[in-house]
Amino acid sequence: MSSTVMQAAMVFTSGGPEMVRVAEIDRPVAGRGEVLLEVHAAGLNPSDLRGRSGFADLPVQYRPALQRPSVPGADVSGVVVAVGSEVAEFAVGDQLYGLVRFPPFDGRGHGRTHAEYVNAPVTDLAPKPQRLSHIEAAAVPMAALTAWQQIHRQGAVEPGERVLIVGAAGGVGHFAVQLARLRGARVVAVASSRHEKFLTELGAETFVDYTTGDPIAAVGAVDVVIDCVGSIGGLDAGRWLPALVDGGRLVPITLAFYPPEELARRNIATVGHQVQSSGADLRQLNELFDTGALTVGIDSVYPLQEAYRAHQRAEQGHLQGKIVLTMRASER
């Protein structure tokens, strides 16, 4: 293959997983304030699925304009192969990871990391944690930054509080369990029964199987609800509100609709903010990964050529950790 081209997963037309095809495109270059990474692994996130579908879960009037064809992906772990101008932080050969260009402020889509190479702003990147492989590191950025920024920057959780995490076994959820526990909270993890051992080992004080009995009664009263499931598939996102104390805090991680009258009547505050790329935040997380205080759950790994299968797996739901694409056979 020519040194000016690369393989990338591409979405040519909005639709299902079958719309993801691998094609040869021009290799990017490192611009001012950027490095060029040889991608070893890249995480798959709900935003990639929504973008691929054309945001089919939103009413037509709220769907953003999309460029086609497009390369999905925002999470990345790889090695620097070129350095752009005005870059002093990193050098060729450095192993870095990050959440690239998220949210997509420039209107051209976000990181485009589901490819063999990606150019990335240095402000979005941090050294890869030494204890993590590239596959593990690629599973971290969007999910862990989401949990970290809600808990630490938005003040979603305080020490001593009882925190309910809905969808606790998934990408954001399994990091939220760990980070809330490290914050000094008592964690109630909600998932299906097959995830109980996984979540208990991550530090959940109480596990609730939402598929059996009366899960609200099993949860009891909580100070905070971190909802990683929301209104997906027509679910009632407000179904967990009875467990939340009056004056408590609700943290929606994904698309969700809650009854505003009930929130107002019970003085429930909705807190949180859209996750944003931050190499500085990742450096703080690195300390937790390298001491073993924070671990990564991997649901499944697929080679780039089978990116459509990764989308199929994500569509099935009930993940335990993250789905990751690998670009190099040595990483599998």
C-alpha cells in the first residue's frame, strides 16, 4: 500500500451495521498543534452508532447535518509517527491515547479514528497508561472521561452518598461504578444477573438485577441516579425516579426524557454536561490506571476489516465493558 493512503471504516449511507465498509482513502497529515498517530486500536461508542444511523432515534427536525462518506470513531490509542508545527509535548515514537475532537465543533465530524492513521490535536491526547495495552487504552477515553467529568467536574457525586448507576456494566457505567466508589460513595449497580460478579468485583456495594422482582424496592433510597441507559428503545427513563430522594441529583448520560413536572415538584436537580476531549483529564486518570485503582472492561475485540461486526455486537446491547477495533494483528 502506498504511504499516502490507508484503510478506514467508512459509512457511505446512513443505515444499519451493513453500511459500514472498509475502503482505501488518503492518509491524513499532522497539522499545526497536531500529531499523526499510527492507530493500534480504537474504541466503538454509542455516538458512532447514532452517527452511522443518521441519528434515527431523533425526530427529523433535530437530526444534525451529516457528511457522507464519513469515518466514525473518536477513541484512539496509537504511536506518534509524525509531529506537526508548534508541537513540543510529544515526539515520534510516543505511545498516546485520547478522545479526538469531541464534541465535533468543526462541523466535519469528530475524530475519524476508525482508520489506520489519524491526525489529532495534542490537547486531546495523553501518554498511554503503562499498565494498559493499546486495546485497553482505546476503551478508556470517551467512557472514562464521561464518568470522570460528571463526578469530578460537574459535582455529580459527593463522599458518603448512595449512588444508583443504571446500565452499570456498560462502557460509562463500569467506570462510573469505580470512580464513584473511589469518590467515597456507596454504589448500587443495576444490570442483568450475568454482570453481578463483574460489578461486585469493581466495588459495587449493592447489585440489583433489573429483570427480576421489584428492582425499585431492591434499590432502596439513593441520593444520586447516574442513568447510562436513558430512553433507548422506548424505555421509560423516569422509571428509576421513585428511588431518588427529594432534592437528589439526576445525571443523564445518554438521550433521555424525564417528566419535568416531577423533577420540579421534588426539587430534583439534573446535573452533568456533554463529555469533552481533554488530555489533561486523561493524565489524571492515568494515575488511577497505573496504580491499579481503575480497571478496564473489554466486551469484545474486532479487526478493522470486520468493523460492521463490531456495530452488530453494539446493536445487540447488554455489553460488559467496551467494544474495540484493532488495526494491527499484533494487538489481537
